[in-house]
Amino acid sequence: MDPYRPLADRMRPRSLEEFVGQAELLAPDKPLRRLVGGATLHSLLLWGPPGSGKTTLARLIARSAKAEFHALSAVMVGIKDIREVVELARARRTAAGTPTVLFLDEVHRFNRTQQDTFLPYVEDGTLVFIGATTENPSFEVNGALLSRARIYVLKGLAAADLEGVIERALADSERGLGRLGLDLEPGALELLARAADGDARRALNLLEVAADLAVPVGGRPTITEAVARDAAAGGHRRFDKRGEQFYDQISALHKSVRGGDPDAALYWLCRMLNGGCDPLYPARRVLRMASEDVGLADPRALTMALEAVQVYERLGSPEGELAIAQAVVYLAVAPKSNAVYTAFGAARADAEAGGTLEVPLAIRNAPTRMMREQGYGEGYRYDHDEPGGHAAGQRYFPEQMQARTYYDPVPRGLEIKIREALARRRAGGG
């Protein structure tokens, strides 16, 4: 055992029997299970969160196929390194017919040009490509490469799986911590597994820290709950300020508000804040919710959302975050209407499609005599001089365009009264 290798690296599964998690992908009849079991190699992408087993699976696949395995990280290599692997693969293929697996970790870090570099060698069979990514491949990987690689979606490990990973490392005297004779309190095990947040690598890193902090209990070194809590201090949540986790969570926040669930909305807001999100981002999204989803059913929602942004700008964190939370709850419980949002979209579509239709002469301004002589403003009826303050029958759309009804208020909140007033006006009343 190399004491200088991290525990997570020493405990990397050497066979499918040691592998934990991904049961849906590794069931006996599934393609990935057959691939690990020695089926014909094909290029693939492993997409999943950190510590879900992407690198381990790639190694097991290469080993089962008796292929040479070249592991590179897109963070640290460039086109030159890829070409070197290609040359080695060509020589190996010519000399012995041995396949070569190029494993590229964090493939999403490669730009499109870099990804194109090894595409011809995947096509002609020089390389079998296995990519690993924590980001959605449909956004980050070339379409040409996607079409040649099968995508397997991995999930974060369940707490029970992580507990098993920790217990195996404690019991393993060859690669793990078995020689230390450590005891682990049940509460500490649960705490470490929960703090790892689905990441097996992090679970083992936390265990390694906790082992160094172990205290004597009954004459034996023990990882107590207090020790585990110290080891896990600082917390950890999967969240990428530029990646899919970010957009998934802001989508969950928006849809919770739209669906009228203040509790879920608060949860997703706090998840984003806990992950390190700039609070002004969800605050700006709340402004959109106020216009798009609440609208004129409760016009105060937009005012409250604006004030939440201003409060945060004045107070910062954490005090200003409470104002954002208050706005989120208000919007969630407010009556909802997307009538203006829908009407605006329909009117914009007509404006784009209709070309430059002239403003009717009757509703043009006539500040000069020449304009008045041209008929500008002729026939206009001043609403305030009309019965009920409304010039019934006055036309405002272009003459070449049939009048449209874009705005249809919903029977909720203030729009109930707006709906009634519009109905009277559209019927010719005041």
C-alpha cells in the first residue's frame, strides 16, 4: 500500500463486483453491463456528477476488452497530447491489433476545434473514445462526436451506497484503513455519507480526514459524531454557476412560484444560495416571474420584486436575502396571470409580420397647419369629452389590418375587474 496515494484512489474498484451504484445502468441485460463484461467496444460518453464512477467504469471497460487505456484530462492537455496518443494507437494497432481507449475526463472543457481533432480517429477505429463530463453533453459536445458516441447518464450515489463505500474502506487492510483498527459510530457514518452528497470520492476523502481526527473511546481510536462533524465542516452541494445544475435549480424555483408552492420555492432559493449563487441572479429572475406569471392579477408583485432587489443592493448578504425570500413567497401565493405575457407575444408577432402599416390619420398628432390640411387628426374623438369617458367605436388599428384581441384577462385577482371593464367597452359601453 502506498501511504501517499489518497484513500479514494487506493479504493478505486478493481472489478464490477466492487463497483457501487448505477444499478439501472449495470443490470444484467443493460448495454453498459454487457460492455463492462467484454462486449464489442464502442465510443461512449459518461455523463454524471463528480464521484459517480465515470473514470472507474472507463477503466473496467478497457480492461475487459484488453485494450490499452490512455487517461487524459481536458483541463491539462491539448491537441499535441491527443496526437501523441493517436500515434501510439496506430503503432499498436499495426503491430498487434490491440485496441486503444482514449479516456478524456472533463471533455466539456475542450472547445469545438479540440474535439474535432480526434474525431477522424474515432471514425476510422484508431481510437475508441470514452469521454466523461459533469455537464450536459448536448450543450458542450460537438454534434458530430455525439452522433458517434453512446451517452450513459450516471446518478449521484445514494446515502446507503456511500455508507457501504465507507465501511468497505474501514475494513480493507490491503488498500484501506483496516490496519488502523478504527471504530465508527453509527451517527458518524450517517453524517459522513450525507455530507458526501452523492460523491464516493468525497466520502472517502472525508473518511480520511476523520481518521486523522479520531479520538480514543474505550481504548480504541474512534470516529465519533463530533469528529465526523468537524471533518465535514463547511458543507458541500453540487452546484455549478455556469452549468446545468444552475439552470435546473433556477427552473425549479420559477416553476414552484408559478405553481403556487411557497415552500418548494423557498427550498430551491436556499439551495441556490447555499451553492454559492449570487443572490442578485434569482432576484432578477423574480422580477421576470412578477411580469410573466403574476402580471396584472396582482400589480403589487412587480413592485415588491423591484423593492427586494433594491433592499439586497443596500444591505447585501445575508440580510438582503430575506427580502428576496419575502418576494418569492408573495409571488408564489399571489393570483397568477400570463395574459399580458401572452398578449405581448401575439402583438409582437403581428408587428413583425405586418410590415410598415400606416397610423390612421384620425389618431395622428397635427401640430402644424400643413398636417391639419393633410387630414391629420381629422375625425378623432377626445375620450374625455365622450359619455363615460370612452369614445365607443373609435378605431386604433391600422386601416389595412383587422382589429385584434390580444389581451384576455383571467378570472383571478385584479384581472377579474379588468375583465369586466374590458367586456363592457368591447360591447360598446363605457
